[in-house]
Amino acid sequence: MLEPATIEIVGASRRYGTIQALDNVALTIDAPATGLLGQNGAGKSTLMKAILGLVRLDTGDLRVLGHDARREGEQIRRRIGYAPEHECLPPELTAADLVRHLAELRGLSRADAIRRASEVLFAVGLEEERSRVIGSFSLGMRQRVKIAQALVHSPDLIILDEPTNGLDPTQRNEMLDVIRRVSRDLGVRVLISSHILDDIRRTCDAVVVMRAGAVTLARPLQAAAGEADVLRAETVMEAAPFVARLVAAGLACDPIDERTTRVTIRSDRDREQIRDAAAETGVGLLRLHPDGPSIEDELLAAIG
Amino acid sequence: MSAAKIHDVRYRPFDGEQKNSTRRAVLSMARWSALRALGARRPWTAKIVPVGLALIALGPAITALGVKALLGTNITQQLPGDIVPYAPYYQLIGFVILAYAAIVIPETICPDRRSRVLDLYLSTALSPREYVAGKILASLTPLLAVTTLPLVFLYVGNVFFATYPLGYVQGHLREIPAIFGGGLLIALVYTLLGLAIASLTSRRAFATVGFVLLLIVSSLVSGVLSHVANLGPNARLFNLQFLPVWLAQKMVGQTTSVINDGPLAPMQTPDLSLLILMNAILIVGSLAILFLRYRRTDA
């Protein structure tokens, strides 16, 4: 049987007074790690809470792991781990005690909760510090505790709301490594929200961009295998022999002017053909860059 | 040569059983909250107040039994009444019960609001109602120990020092359920009142002061109504300081003390039906505040 998509949203809207937090959002999320990108107030947190079944939609349908978020919030929360953006850890508890406590609330027996707390704290790199009180932790360590508690019951999906907020560059790098490890090595699907493009690029396979409560872009972060990519080649000399050599090699070329040519490539081998053709014809390759906007340009335009 | 590799990530998906029942969630929340409020797994300073108050509550029982032990059964049998009877015991430890409710009960919910850990709890399958039920149980159980155990200790001691222990039990059989019922009533009323007030703030100190102020104001109002408006003993229905205690005393039954002075002096109390009504109002009102404060505001 076909597994349901991680998240399916159709026509989801939610208004708080005069603010349209979600505006007719339609979306399917199915990548191992998906980034929710947008400026503060774009609607990311509202969408995450709607996915958790903690915010009721005014209109539209939302299905998470095959469950209806409107009616089956409890079942959804049993299969999801959530790490909120804000400070939410009791400072007087040790990391192990907190994770254990939340594991028991999620239905694990005491023995299982103790074992799992140790496993997940190890997985996020906090094994040595597990018996220290959270109040003595750095911000980066507290973020790791949030991820550990979200993983403790082995969820199918974890939702991380702005996990790198307030971290210094070193802590941020460590946190991004942990998140990548969760989706790649531990096999848990991840939905991460951020307003930092680089965080999403480094941790996710797909991105959803939100602006003013609406989805402005949803796409994979890597071009699919075999998908055509159009490059623009600029040469120092007249490009005619270079173009002829490329056409002979089977590449589609579209000269723009004497020294600029649009070349369609389908693989890294085609890219090497361009390099070799420039060397053989001696035209002097000045620049080789994507024709049209790059993924970054596209994402930045979508963020607004 | 083998090409085997060891991958030690010490993490594997959890394949054990996840029991998702309301009872389990409530009990788990209650256990952790009670342990935290009583200072478990925390520095010794956090244990002083709850343990100290519980020991003070035992004080009169220990003293009464100590006097019996010193004087001997022959002398104490000739006294016109008990040294410390069961019913006035509540009056005697009233300040301990109130101090416990004012200081220890806010500890169960105020830190959660302050550290905003509620968002984490509600992202599990725990519902706000289960959360509140867990917190009530966490606060009620230790307070129940304070209101009940000293009287149980006193009862057992009285049986031990009686000339005919079996005869004492037969003569005081009615007191056994009454001790537990009265203790439960006092613990329930002050637990719910304490939690309701604590639910209005994230600061423990504000909750403690709020609870004490409410008791003082209610006592003043009751005094004014009793003396100025000349409403008699029924004006004391507004005195939250004694409301559940008087009802518990009526449940246990008034007995004579050899000391008819100070906190052991008999008090004129309101009518039984009015006492039941006011205590019921207090319980329902406190529950309403609690569940309103913790209702799910959205989904």
C-alpha cells in the first residue's frame, strides 16, 4: 500500500483578528528534510502548530502522516516530536530527568524512558552532560535537549521551530550537523523552520517559502537527475568555433551574440565538454554561469 | 580479511510499547510534579519547607502521646477528656495546612508557566485536562498526608496506650472513616483553592501572597459581618481560613478536651447544611478557574 505523504495541506487559512496568519495554503511535503523558510511573521509557526493540531484552521484540510489534523490531533502528536522556538525547558531539572519525564508522558514505561533518554541524549551529543541541570546549559546545549526530547519516542516526523535562533556560529554549525544527522542517519523525517537561507540549504532536501501567510515557492533544493540545466558561456574571442565544437559533441547551443552562447547541459559530463571545447578552440572562457536566476535568487525573490 | 565495520550510534528506533492512556499520563504528570514540589532530586534547601511542615503537623500528636507515656495510663484514664481530641486537631495544625497550601502547592504549577514548559507537554498527546488532573493529584497527595497522617498516628498511639486496646477501637470505630474523610475534605478544598490562585500567576511568591491575602480578607469580612451586621455564627461561612476545617470537625465529631483554651477551645460554627454548601461552592469555583485557565484556547 502507498504510504501517505508526510503532510498534505489544501486551502488552509487561519486569521487572528486583522492578521491573516495562513492564507489559502496548499502544499504537499514528502522530502526527508523540508525547510520552511520565511521572514518573521510569515506564518511558519502558525503552520507548524496547525500541523501539530494545536491551532484550528478556519478553512481547509490538513493531513499529517495520513491523519486529519482537525479531528486526530492527539494521534498526530503521538507520532510527532516538536521542539518549540522559545525557551521552554525547566531550569532546575537535569537533561536526563526532563527527557525521561516527557518520554513517560508519551507512554513509555519507566525502564524504557530511562534507556531512551540515555540513547537520544547520546545521539545529540549530550551524554556527558545528561546529569547536569538545564539551567547550567548553554543555549546550544538547550537546543539539543529540545531535539532529544522530540526524538525520545521515535517519532515519524520531528518539527523544529527556528532551532538555530540565538546561537553563535560554532553552536549553529553543530546544531545544523545534528539536524542533518537526524534526517540522514536516524531516518526521521524533519520539518525545520528558519528565516536563514543557509540553514535550510545545509540541512534540507526541499524548501517551502512563505510570505504573509501564503506559500510563494515549494521546490526540491537539488535539480533532479537528468533534468536539463541551461548555462551561459561568455568567451574572450569570437565563439563560433567553440559553438561548432559543442554542437559536434551533441550539446544544444543557442548563440546570443558573438561572444555569448546559451548551452543546455544534462550531466557533469556535458559541463566537462564545455571546458574541453574552450581549451581546444582557444576562445578563452571568460565566465560560465547559470542562465537565469540561481536557486538562491529564486528563494530570495520568494522570501521577498 | 573481513570487511565488517562497527557503527556505534547507540540510537535505534524505539520498538517497545507506547501505552497511551489518560490514567497513565495523569499519574506520570502527578508523580513528577509531586516529587519536584517536595524537593526530590533538588538541593536540600528545596526539601526543608515541605518536610519541616509535615513534621510540625505531627508535633501535637507526638506531644499528646508523649504526655500519655510520661504520666502513665492510670493517670490519663482519669482525665475528663482526651489531651488532644481528633476534631480540634485540625484547628491546632490549621496554620501548618494553610502554610503548606500557600507555599508548596504553587510549586507544582507556577514553574511550568514561568519556564513555558506547558508548550512541550501539550505537544505530546497530553491534554490540558489531563495536565490539570495530574497537577491536582500532585498537590492533593502530599497535603492529604499532612491532614491525615498526624491523626492516624494519634489514633494508633491512643490504641497503644489504652488499657484495653480492642475496647478503644470498638469505642472509636466511627472516627476511622471520619479521620480520612475530614482529612480528604480539608486537603481537597485547600489544594483546589491554592491551585486556582497559583494558576493566575507564573510567580510562586505572588501565588503565596495571593493565597494568604485571600484568607486574611475572608477572615476580616467574616468578622465584620459577624460583629457589625450581627449575623451570628453563619457569618463565619465567609471565613476561608476555617471553612473546610469546621466541616471536617463535624464529620469527626466534637469531643471534649482537657484543655478548653486557645486553639483547642470549642468554636461556634455555622449550620452543617450551609457549611456543606459553601465548601461545595469553593470546590466547584476553584475547579472552574483551573479548567478555564488551562482550557485549550485554539484547537
